[in-house]
Amino acid sequence: MPNQHSPRRARIAFSDSAAKQVEEITDEAELHALDRTLVVISVNPDIGEPIPGDTTGPQLRQYADEVEQVRVLYFVTALRTVVVVAYIEV
């Protein structure tokens, strides 16, 4: 019987502005909250809500983690890479 593997997780990348935000996080709890949120998004990149706007490029999405009180703005590329645009504490 073949093994049932879960779908491959999406790769996470950061825009320059999001990378700068992450570099400035020094609190361990904030890092944990962001990490948990990124895991959720990497498992299911379509979990976030689309943000209305320009449809010529990849659809900008937002995901709010109610438990960790974190909101992430991101888009998904054709190669299933999640590009984080901004990290916002709720």
C-alpha cells in the first residue's frame, strides 16, 4: 500500500519591507506568533482572504491568526511560493 503524504508546503519568502519588519522583532513571543502563522499559510496558501484591488498581478491576500493576534499580507506566485509583504500585530 503506498504511503499517503500530505501536500508539499509552500515556500515562504519575504519582500524587503517584510524582511526588515521581521529583523526588528526581538521578543520571543512575537517570533513564535509569526512562525505559527507562517506555518498555517505554508500548509494552505489559499487560507487568507483576497484583498480587493488590481487583478493584473498575483492576488494580494491577508490572513489574520486570531490565536496569535497576527495579520500577514502576502501573495502566492505561480510556483506556489508565498511572498510575505507585511507582518502586522493585531
